[in-house]
Amino acid sequence: MKIVDLDDWSFFKGIKMYTWSRIKQLQFRSFPIRLSVALTLLAIGILAGQLILPPNTRTPFITVYPIIILTFYLCGNELGIFNSLASAFLAGFLFIEPIHTFPNKHFDYLILGFFALTCCMIGYLVSRLKLLNEKKQDLILRLMESESHYEALMKATPVGVFETDAKGYCLTVNSKWEEIAGISCIDALGDGWARALHPEDRLKVYQEWQVAALKNDDFTMEFRFQHPDGTVRWVIGLAVPLMDELGKAVGYVGTITDFTPQKAIEASLEYQAQTDALTGLNNRRHFMELAEREINRAKRYEESLTLFILDIDHFKKINDSFGHAAGDFVLKQLGQVCCNSLRSVDIAGRIGGEEFAVLLPETTLEEGKAVANHLREHFMNARMEYPGFDSSQPFTLSVGVASMSQRRTHLASLLAAADAALYEAKNQGRNRVCLAN
């Protein structure tokens, strides 16, 4: 036994749809053609009833009603009504005995009127069904066009588009979203999209989304996606709720916009605004901002804090003897020594020409002195490989150290005290660390 597969059914269905589409084109032709079709159908009904069908099957249900339905469907309402009335009277005279003998019986005329009325009612119902079917087909066509436009828009849009339910489970994403997030649509469904978030941003995104969902509010946030190869993409996420008739969010639709290049430019500009270009340490303005913040924190938690200022001994002589390029080389070396000798929580910055400042959180005065001596020795023992430099002649530092106390609770007073101790170190012969009184 041969099994008919779906392709066979699709083939026959295609033939059927094509045939009906060709027949339905009769509705749009000229009126004479439609009238000819209506009369032809009427003639077919009469011939079928009188010549083709057996006598015991000559009823309006076999011939008249199908002809009326086809006329309404193919030729329109005006010819359908004409065919209904004509078919009703012909049905009465041809199929109902003995109406064709014109008896003077009211009952027989009532039967004839009944056929006329039922024919018109059938025609009306067919016309309404036809109208509803046309509206349905029109809606389906519009829906298909809308879906086609939506798919084209989803593909063409330069931003990632996504849709979720009320709980944040992903329902669909476009190809641009896949490109930005670094995962496929299948992997993003449900809560899979969250696995593409940068580990440091995942919790923050969850929290912001929950706040927005509880308030039926918009979601807006900057966060990062991390691709499987480690690539990081910065995005601006924006989502708006889809509301039901009760005003409750039933889902979200939103976009993600990749602004990684802009973020890189922003980070570069911020770095340039905060960093001394020569040494790589904080510049004066940024050092002051960070130091003020750290001093306020130390006062709030009653913690110790120490600051020291250091200066390269005889720096002017280096510039005069070897040129400013040599002086810049020595400053870079000092910046490198600071980076290698200090903790990550310590704050170092270049606050003048050859003058540097270092702030040490949670550090006493004696501990600060030990750190300053370690940095001074490290710098003195560093190898300065520069044309003209004498490797046997070390470069030295003078350092002044001050600690936060009841008299010194502000950055200005700490800097003044450390600066006074620095001058004391220079007056005592340089290459030493002095503590503020």
C-alpha cells in the first residue's frame, strides 16, 4: 500500500487553490459576462432537474440551492438575487405538483412564496459569508504583509531588538541582537540571554529589570555583553512594557544599541583628563579629588591616613646637563617605581614638575615613613640606562611625611605639613625622609 506523503497533499492543495483563484476572477469581469454566467448556471439547474436527474431526485435541494450559492459566490449579490427569485419560481413550477397547472389554491402559492423566501435567505446568508470570508482573507493578507514588513524591519534595523514576557524570559531576538550579544536566538530564549551578560553586570541588570517590572516602568541601562571569545561589547538597553486592558505589563519589547567604540573614546578621554601623560600617574587635579574622597572616608570611619611628598634631588641639574628629554626619562622612571612599590589602594600623583605626592589609606605615620624609605631606596637603586648617565652616580629623593591628626583633618593642611617636612629633608642634605612635627 502506498502511503501519500505531505508533499502529495501539498501538490493537490496547490492545484485546488489555483483552480479556485481562476474561477473567482469571474467576479471582477464585466457585467455581461457575469450575467451570462448567471443565466448559464440557471439553465444548468433547469436541465439537471428535468433531463439529467432521476424523477425521484428532482428537488430544489439538489439543483436550485446549489445554483443560487454558485451565482452569489461567482457573480455578485445583484445577479444572485435575480437568480434566487427566478430559481424559486422555476422550482415551484417544475418541481412542485400541481403548481404548474395554475390551480387557484392559496396553499400552493404559499409553498411557492416559501421557496422564493428561502432562496433569498440562502442568497443573503451566502453573501454575508462571502463578505466575511473576503474580510478574513483581507485580514490574513494584511497580517502576512505586516509580518513580512516586521521581519524585514527586524533584519534591517541597526540595533538589536528583543521581546520578553513579564518575567523577563526572552521570546525572540533579531539577527543584530545575536551579533551584538554574541549568542544565537535559540541560546537566548528563556533566561539564556542572561548568560551572555558580563559577569560583573549580571546582578545589576537583574536588579534594575526587577525594579522596572514591579513598577510597570521602562527599563534603561548601560551594561556589557561578553562573547565566548572574551570580546566585550558595551550596550545601551531600552525596554518598554506591553500592557493589557487592565494596565498590567504582560511583556517587554526593547532594543540594545552597541556603543563600544564611543565607550572606548570616552574611556580614552577620561584617562587623558585624569592621568599625567608623562608618568602614567594621576595628574594633580585627579589626585586632589581622590585624596579628598579618601580623607573624608578616613574621618568617617576614624581610620589612620598618611601622605608624603617626594622630590627628585638636583633635578634642575639633570635638565641643564643632559637636556629635558633626560629629565623626562628620570620622571618616567620615578613613576614606574611608584607603581611597583605601592599597594593598589594607595594613591600616587604628579602634582608639580618633579614633585610627587602619595596618599596611604589606613597607614600610621611610622608605617608611612617605612613605605617612603622603601620607595626612596628602590629609586636610588634603579638602573637609569640613558646616554650620558653615570651608572655609578645614583639619583636620589627627598621625602616629607605627614599623618592625619586632630590638627590636620583636611587635604590642604596635610599637604602643607608634608611640604614643610620635605624642605626639612632637603635642608638636612637630601636623600632622606623627614616626618612632619
